[in-house]
Amino acid sequence: MFDKVLLKNAEIPNAHGIGAYEAAGGYRALATVLHEYSPDELIQLVKDSNLRGRGGAGFPTGVKWGFVPKDPALEKYLCCNADESEPGTFKDRVIMEKDPHQMIEGMVIGAYAIGAQKAYIYIRGEYVLSIERTEAALKEAYRKGYLGERILGTDFNLEMFVHCGAGAYICGEETALLESVEGRRAQPKLKPPFPVVEGLYGCPTVINNVETLACLPHIVQRGAEWFRGIGPERSPGPKLYCLSGHVRKPGLYELPMGISLRELVEDHGGGPRSGGRIKAVIPGGVSAPMIPESGLDVAMDFDSLAAIDTMLGSAGVIVLDETACVVRVAKRITEFFNHESCGKCTPCREGLDWAVKILRRLEDGRGKHEDLDQLERLCGSIFGNSFCALGDGAAWALSAALKHFRDEFVRHIEDGRCPFH
Amino acid sequence: MATGLRDKIEEVAGRYPNRRSAIMPALYLAQAEHAQLSGEVLLEVADILDVPEIWVYELATFYDMFHTEPVGTFHIQVCTNISCLLLEAEGIVAHLESRLGIERGDTTPDGLFTLSTAECLGSCDTAPVMQVNYAFHENLSERRIDEILENLRGAVGE
Amino acid sequence: MAILTIDGNELEVADGTLILVAAQDQGISIPTFCYQERLTPLASCRMCLIEIEGQKKLQPACATPVADGMTVRTDTSLVAQTRESMLEMLLANHPLDCPICDKAGECELQDQVFAYGAGESRFRDEKRVFRTEDVLLNPVIVFNANRCIQCQRCVRICDEVVGAVALGTIEKGMDTEVTGFENSLAGCDHCGNCIEVCPVGALMSAPYRYKARPWDLTETDTVCHYCGTGCQLTVGMRDGHLARVRSKYETGVNGETLCVKGRFGFDIIDSKHRIRQPMVRRNGNLVAVSWEDAVGYLVERVRGAVEEGGARIGGLASPRLSNETLYLFQKLMRSVFRTNSIDSSSRWASSGPAAPGLYEALPAMFDGLYARRPLQDVLEADCILVVGSNVTDDNPVTDYLVRGAVRKRRNKLFIVSARPSRLDAEGAGFLRLLPGGEAGLFAALLDGLVEDAATEKSLPTACPDGDAQETDRTETAVPATPAWQEFLAGAIPALAAARTVTVLIGTDLLRAQEAAAALRWLRKLGRVLETLGKRVGVQFLFDRPNQMGAWELGGLPNMLPGWRPVDDGQSRAVFEQAWGTSLPSEPGADFGRMLAQCEAGEMEVLYVLGSDPILSYPDGALVESALSKVGLLVVQDAYLSETAGLADVVLPAANFVEEPGTFTNNEGKVQRGREIRPPAFEAMRNVEIFGSIASALGRDLGPTAAEQVFAEITRLVPSYRGLGFEAFDGAGAFTVPTENAAQDDPDDPPVPTPRESRGFALVTGDCMFHSGYLSRHSAILETLSAEPYVEMSPRDGRQLGLSEQASVIVRSRHGEARARLRFNKRFPDGVVFVPENFADLRLNRLLKQGEYPCQVEILKA
């Protein structure tokens, strides 16, 4: 049985209050950092831990921090990406609702590492309880001297604010998130310059995911080696897996990085809901291409999933059993991306809309064989040519459905109706 | 417009190095006060923040949670994304449509309910889910829906 | 420098060059919609995706800089296929209504589909339709959202270049739409730059709507006749009438931009208010006569005044006229009418009896200190000081260029003006200063610099001739207001730190009686900055297209062409020899003194050329009375002016597009205005009218063809030497600085003490939609801005118990005017602005020379 790390407080009543958090050892890591570590030493510690970003891209956190210019004259920002909107994902929400101080402590540690004096937590607007609890936790942290001026008696100052999203999936893309904080339409920006060099208000900015930041107090307290020892060495650590869909025991599971998808779905999740058979699993939110049942033995870590043309993403695992219509699922996923496309670049804006129109016809049984070729062509035109990962992800996910389940699409065309509905 | 709104907006504006950043929080505050972000409200926000009107208009229309059109007293948003879809969210929407006598996207003539479909609400393990004015209702069934609607109507009746 | 290969060609280009630009220079064209040189890169249309060896994905050429050793391919099948795909996607929802689209024939989407498209579409679903009727966003901009391809050029130019931030983008994804607040652009600048940059027929010119196909037009490149920025534009005519004005990509000082006056005010050429035939006053009424009769009548009346020595003749020319017209006019006045009483503006401060006047201080501004260089270069300076101008209204395109320069370079911009402008927000500091206070400002800056330099120990050694002694500690009466202190605390260190300094001087400054002192202090400041080792450049921000040419070519009572003093024998000898006649040696009267002469009944002939002093002279009572006492009032103009209504002889002149000529813009650049059609009705070219008057007097004015007049100018005026009339096309040619008779002031000029002010200070000037009294003849500009207004701060308004749009009376000691109130929350307290262009307002009846800014009260009407 794996000892919970990130969720260890979650079952304690009122864990979201600072009293419970402190009683469980909270903010001791911060004290250690401020009194015993230089920022460089802290960055090295996180590098040594091999912690990789939990937002989806899996970039090594310590390395990202290391890119921030050291010039003390430059203002720097830390942003917490709490715009959790990837369908199938609800891990950050649980952290913010149940244990917001864990995230806040992680942020203060991160801000100290990069020399930021201002930090924003970008929380998706629909997460009203997360917003409420985080705001309350910030007040507590200020009161206790974990935020504000001269934190814990040191020279380190940090202001921290919540910025509420307002219902735009694209804000999860880091440059779009920064645009949103700056009060603009959230459209991704050109990189380079990367945010670590020129981010919020033109200043060096680090954007880290909630879960990533929540790992930091534990790394400080238990050491890089401990962290590296959990799961695969190149992408280690405790991991929150969000299990949903056609599964008997949906929920949030904290398990080591790298457990097999089959173990997660069948042992922890109790297998498919109605005792039927699994058709496919989406392993990392709907941007992650689906895996047919035969691929379920894959290890849930960044590299193993990338090797089979999908991704860990947000670890939002959605199970489809044999009653699921892949055409409908593919259509709905594409509709989602089309709805959330910011409209900036041609392939994502125009291409996804076109794909949705075709998929709706296919689902209704009004499709033609050449529509499948056209969908594939569209995926090819969108993938790799979009401005940001949204379009790419949409095309990638759709391609996988077409690749693994082309026969289902063909049946819709040949039957002139959906065989499932 | 109440001076209260101006003060509240000034307070949030202090969190950012420039006033443009405060447009989103200001729109939330204005929406809480006026329910709907009419052109007049948007102009007021622009005036308070001293930013070009178009910036306010851009954000009010870009983000789904800002309403430039009127919404009902109870805004029901049903998640129809994959996890909920797999657990028959479409049936939930259809049930709501028949109980409310409106189609998705519409508001009941008495202005009480607006029914929308929503993208993933981040509560996939308790699918199907919906929000009523951002309060979550989970593990929905037709019976649960009927109870919820009854409670909401009752709340107004009092 | 980086060495790279593009499609197998090796080339060496500067680091940071974009692949798109490097390729273009090689003649390899990479298609794009969203890229434009002066806009921030977006890389969103994805048309310019190219292959770079070693990169997994195609890269946008418009946003990727070259790197040493890079291998770029734009000619692969993958690139071609990607272009096809992007175009197919863009066309999927495009309405393809080219047969009824204004843009057809010059549409970038058409052109790119033609060049790179697949030739067929596989799209077989329903197209997205925003709406079936086009939206009139304002009277000049009409919008069809269905055709928009989301390149965002319009939004970026409105924000980044124009600074209006009127256009924006609403909704997202496929619903994304470019528009103004609540689908209206009623409050925008109406400059139409969004139309110009639109690659498709989404944003269109309403006046040009359905007027012509591009191939029906006869297009001529010429220069704008509204202000001194001197924008290049292209006039499209159909059947002899104006169809539209456009500007060309990266052409002229303006690049592709124009302001509302330039783009939409050219309908003036077809104005109904033309003077159609010569007229003379008979029995109190103006009656049409033949040219022969008109000239005969004029000459008969003039002859006596000429014979008695010309002292009772004066001439006023408009600074909107060409160099050739202005030069020949002063030649006519001096050599034939034998008078030096020549002026080329009626709006500036007239010289008082106590102090040397504005015109005596002018020559010193036009020697080496004047930056006869492209404005774009001048704006590269480390520090830019703008004094006495609302650039946004006076010279809108200059405003765009300043904004671009400051945003790109983050150089320090400081603005000193009576009223707020949009540029304030771009600057490092601004100061609200009423006209007349500029001398004090320059003195204070100089003081601060000297002090700063003294602490740095650089000035005393660097300063020749013990100048340091003299400039040290001037007694300046700097108001100790926080605003002044804050401004100086920012500006002085910025000036001290700058290696290059640019000073732009607006026309607000020239209206106050302290103008001469201000210019003398500016000269001194410039000299000290130079002594400190800085490169200094001054340019005027004239709101008229040829004030600089008018002055340089002798449109002054005290100066012959080329800044040669009238009272200097050697100077006169140059022209006496060239013109074959002796010239009067006494400086003449400026226009103010001419009016005094009229008023005294001592003006026999007053020749008004293209000017409308009845409206523009800042002393309505005097000008009205004086002009009624002139022996013979001659008005030569293309349009019916108020002054023409009083004239004894009215001569119809060609308008701007009906005669060739050159114009010297604020950069000191000479550009050609082209003859687009022959003079309408019975109008004659200005220069030909002068020739015929001279001949009727039995004198030969020399050649009058524009080309020949220009040749004469280049022979006799040193700064124009070597320029050829035909030699400069769109780019124009720069005049060169020459030594002139100007002397450095041996002593500190006086610092005028600010006048006591009670009530409100009234300032006037240009509004964005008008240019003096000329633009009222443009039907479009009149539609856009028909009503006069009084601008003030809402605080002042509230204090007076007045609300926005209230009808108010502005009353001075001399008169009153009525207009609607307009609030501007950036407006300083205690100041009101009334634009000068509304003829019916007769604003000058409130004004009196020497009393500017004018003290007024504001009353509820």
C-alpha cells in the first residue's frame, strides 16, 4: 500500500484550515528553505528530485526555474496554473478544496527559488469552492507571516493573489494564462521569448501547476532521493490519477508515477462498470490520444506513454467500455476543442470547425467514405501547424480514434445510423 | 451605479501593476451586482478602470462565464463532456428540457431558469454533474433533477 | 551577421532578420496574411510556414529570425501542400462573393489562392454566416464579418500604430469577430487605416462602396495637402472625379497610414464651393467677368499703388500652396508690386512694438539645428521632447510615428502641451502648459542641465567661449507646482543622459505673443545640448502642408528666399540680379501690421492668396473692420472663402490636384504634388495668374511653369540647390541645412512672466477631423464633425453646474460664441479648448492679438 503524500491530509476534517495544516507539519518546509537554503541550492534540490511538471508537458521543474535570469533588479513573477479544465481531470481541485496550504507553501518555496515577489494563482472560475478556500487560506497565511513582508523574519517578501478564470480552457496554456492575467483575450503568444525570460508584464515568469507546487514541501522535507525513489527515476514522484467514465470506482487516486494503466483501471478502479469489456482508455485528459484495450499494460509516466503515441497529460483517465460509441466520443472531443479554440490561428479555428461538421454527419449516419479521408487530411493539416498545443492535441486525439476504431466509423457510414444509439 | 462597485473594483485593481489586469475581476464584481453585463455596465467598468471600452467588451465576450445577455435566476449548466457523456448526460439535459419546457440555451418565460450545456466541470468522478449558479450537483439522475428543481422553485416561492 | 541558405541560395543577412524578410530580399516570396512590418508579429495565419532543417515542425517565416548556418526550404512539396491546406481552410467559410466585393481585383486572399491554392474545395457543409447585411460601423467604415480571415492587422494597427484602441476582437473560435464596442466605431478616429490594411473585403470604405472596380480607376501618387507631415497617398479617380484615396504599403513618411483628413477629406476636390469664374465687385455685388476684364480691372487699380512705391500694397498667402506658387507670389509682390509686405500665415502672434517679433527669431531655427532628415530617423533619438502641440489632432500620422518609435525603442518621450493628447500615455512625462509658457520651460530645462552638467564636471571644459558663465544660473521663474517639479525631475536627467535629442515644436507655441522668446530660448537650449556633445534635431510640427516652404522661399516681410534679410544689400543683390530689377530695401509689414495699415486707411491693395483671414486672424473685430477699409481687396482661391465675400476682385484658382507643384514638409523634404486633372471651370493655375497680372502691368515675371519655377528656386535658394523637379518621386528629396544670417543671442532672452489668469484660459487649434477653414469644403469631413464644441475637464464642468453636451456660451472681453460642452477627463482644470475650424462660430471675434490664451467665462446658454 502506497503511503499518500499529496492527499495525506485530504481525509482529515477541516484540513483546508491552517491549524490542521500546521498540525500536520505544514510550513515547516518553508522555514527550512528560508533559513537553510540559498535559492540556487533550492533549485539544485528540485533538479535532483527529477520533479517534472504535472500540468501535462512534463518539463523538469528545477530546470525551468534555472532559466530565470538571476538579475536581482528584474521583477519576477510566479504563477500557479490552477485553471484545471482538461476534461477528465479534477486533481488540482481536490488539492485546493482540501489542502490549499499545501499549494501555497509550495508557491512560497517556488517564489523564493526564482526571486519572485509577486505571485498569482490562476483558478478556473467554475471552481467556486477552490477559489473560496484558497482566498481564505491566503488570508490565514498572511496573518501567520507566511506571506507578506519579511516572511518568517527573513528578508524575503511575497505577495500572493488569486486571479479567477472565467470559462476559457485555453487559459491552461501558459502564455494564454499570462495574457488573461494581463487583462487580454487569452490567446497564446509567440515563444520565444519564453515566459521565464519575458512573461507576465514583460518580466521573467515561472508558471507551475498546482500538483507540481504541492510536491515541493515534501521534496524539501524528505529529500530529492526519496522523491526520485518513487516510480521511474526519470519521471518520479507521487502522482494523482483522476479516474472516471465506465469504471466501477471512479475517483482520485494517489499512486506512484509509472504504475500500469491496467492496474489503475482494473485493481484500483475496480474494472469496467457493468462487468463488460473495456474498449479504450483515454490516459491523460481528452487531449491524450485514446489507447485500445490491448495497450493497457503501459506504464503511466511521461516517457512510456509518449512511446506509444499518447501522453500522460493531466492524468485524467477516462474509461470507455464496449457500450461507448467512439464516433460520438470523437465528435464530442472535437466539439470541445472547437468550442475552446481561441480563434487565433487558421488550422485550429477553421479546421476543427470543419472536422466537427463532418463528425456530426458521420454520427448521424449521413457520412460518406470520403469524409474519413477528409478527416484524416484535416488532422494532418492541423497537427503540427497550429499555433499552440490545443489544435495539435485535438487533431492528435481525433487521429487516434480514426486509427484504432476506423471500423466503427465505417459502420456508421454503411448502416446510415449509429449502431450504439 | 452604486459607489460600492467602484470601491470594490479599486480594491482589486490594487492587486495588479496595471489596470487592464483588473478588467476580469471587475467584470465579476459588476456581474454580481447587475446579473447581466449590458453595454451600460461595460462602459461603467471601462470608466472606473480608465481603460478603452473595447478592452472590456473583448473580455466580456471571450470568456464564457460573463453574460452579456440576460440569464435566469437559476443558471443550470449541465456538463456534457466525455466523462459525463459516457454516463448519459444527454439524457439529463433532455429531461431538464422537458421539465422546464425549454431547449438548451434558452431561458424560461418567467425568467427563473436558463438551461445551458457546459464543458467539463472537473467533477468527473461524480458524473453526471451540473452547476446551478455554480453550486455543484453530482451523481445526477432524473429523480435527483426533479428534487433539485422542486427545491429551487420552493426557494423562490418563499 | 548570419549566413544561411534559403532554397539553396546562400545569403548573409543581419542577425535578427526574419526569414520572411530575408527571403523577400532574395526575391523569394513567402505568402502571409498576418505579417506587416510595423505591427507586432502574430504568426497566426500559418501561410508562411516553411521548413528549417533540423526542426520537426514547419516554422512561421514571419516570426522566426535567421540563425547562422540555418538551412531554409520554401519550395518543398510539404510547404506547398500546407499553403494549399491553409487556403482551403480559409475559404471553407469565406462567402466567395467576389463578384460583388469591393476588394475583388486587389484582394490578397484572391491573389494567394490564385498563386498557391488547390483550385478546388472539398468543403461540402454549410458555411458560417455572421449576418447577411453588412454593418456600417460609422459613416466611413463598413464591415462584412463573413469575409474576415482573422489576420488581426486592423486591430493591431488601431492599437499599436494609431493608438485609438477602438477596434477589438470579440467572442472566440469560429465566432471570433473584429469590431468596435457594441458593433460601432462611432467614436473612433475614422482614419480608415483598418480598411487600408484589410487584406480582404471585410473592412471597407463606405464612401467608395460600389463606386468602382480597382481596374476602373486612374491612380496618381501625390502628397497630402492637409498638414505638414507630408504623407504620400494615391488618389484614385474615375471619370474625372474622386473615387478614393489610399496609401501604399511602406511608402512615404507615413508608410501605409493616413489620417481621416488625408483618407476621406479629398472629396474636397469635387466640392460644390468652388469659385467658378473671375468676379469683380460692381455696385456692391460680385459679378462674373472674363479673365481679361478681371485682370484688367485689377491692374488698373494696382498701377497707381505700384507707381507710388508699393508701400500701400500687401499680400497674404496660404501656407497650403506649393513652393512654386508661394515663391512666385513673393516675386510678384517684391519685383512687380514693389512691396515686402508679405506674410504666409494669419494665425501667429504678431510682433509687438516692445519685443523683436516671431519672424526675427525664425531664421535661427532653420540652420543646422533643424533636422532635415526623415522623421523616422529623428525619432530614433534617446530623448524626444514635444512642445506646444496636440500631435494626435494636429499631425495624426506624426503621432503614429512617434508612438511606433517610442514603443519600439522605449526611448524617453516628454510632452508639453496645453491640452492632453493620446501621446501623453506613451511618454515618460507630460506637462500641461499654456501657450506662452514655453520660454520659461526651455529656460528651466537649460538651467537644470547646466546644473546637472556642473555636478558632472563636464560643462565648463566642454563649453567654448566662456558660454558656461553666461548660461549659468538664469533667473527663471519656474512655477513651483508639483507638476512642474515632477516633469523637470524626469526630463532633465533624461536629456542629460541622452546622446541624441529631438525637439518637436508645435504651432500652439506660435500663437502666443511670447513665441519669439520661446524660440530664442529653444535655440539656446539646443546650443547647450550640442555643447554637451549631444546630437540635437529640431523639427516643427506644422499643421499646414507647406509652412516651411512658405518661409524658406520668402513668404515673410523681413526675409528674401533662403533666409536672406531684406535689408541686407548683398542679399538683395542676388535677387536683383536674377530678376533683373531693383527691390525694395525696407522690411515690409507682417499681416498684423498690414491690418493696422488697412485700419488707418493706408492700404491700397491687399492681395489674399488662398487664405481666409476673416475667419483665421486672431482678432475678429480688427480684421473685419480693417478689410472693409482696403482700397482693393483681391482674393485668389479655389474655394469660396468668407474673405472672398468681401473682395473687390475674385480670381478662381486651380485646386490642389489641378496644378503641379512641390511641397516642403516638416522634415524639410520636398515632395511633388501631381496634377491629376486640368483646372475645373474657368480656374487657372496660380502661377499663370501671377504671370498674366505681371504682363498686364507690362512686366515679365519670368517663366511660370512649375518645373521652371522650381529650377529657379534651386538656383537661388541654397538649401534647395541641386534638387531636380522630376528627380524625386515618392521618396522626395531633402533640402539641406545652410548657414544663414542668424546670430546666436549674445544675451539671455527674456523669460516672459506668465500672465495673471482669471476665469478660463481659452486655447484653440486643430481638431482631428478638420484642417483650418479649408476642410469644411469636404462633405465627408463635415459629416463626421459638423458641430463645434467646447472641451473642458468634467471637474470644471461640474463646478459650473454644467453637464456634458450642455449648450454653453464662451464669453471673452471681445465677444462670445455658443457651442456644446464636451468633457475630457484628462483635460486640465481652468482651460477650455474650442477648435478653430468651425466657420459659423466666428471664434476669432473672442480673440485679440497679444491676449492669447484668451480669458473667457463659460456660461450656461
